[in-house]
Amino acid sequence: MACFGHRTDENVTVISGTFSLGTGEAFDQKSMKALPAGGYAVLPAEMRHYAWTKAGATVQVHGMGPFVITYVNPADDPSKAGAAAK
């Protein structure tokens, strides 16, 4: 499971379903906070975090751009998968 952060604050609103968030450098399902539909969270710039949903969720993510994802482990970055295979 990938952990990541952003250069800017991230605002997350749960539209439907249940969306779980955790903070830190490594995925830890036991420490995650479950947000139900209507739930809201602010993840400050550079805060390492991860997300998970058991049955799916619709979320709105917004903040000031540009929005950049920085992976704790660069190998988790799916945009680099093709480059690693070459």
C-alpha cells in the first residue's frame, strides 16, 4: 500500500460510502480513521498519509494547485511503472 504526501494542503470530502485515512510513513489499517458520507478532512502540506476503502467510496479532493503527489517510496509511483520495465 502506497504512502504519499503533497506540496499543498489537501481537502477531502466523502460524497458516498466510507473512506478511511491514516497518517505516517507506513500503511497501518488499525490506526485509520473512517469517514462516512459527509465526512471531511484536511491533510496539511507534506503530511505523509494513505487511504483505503473496503467497499468503495466517492470522494472529492480539492486544494490549491498544482496538485502533486510525492510517494514515500518512489517505487510505489504508478506513473513510473513503465519506465522501470524498460
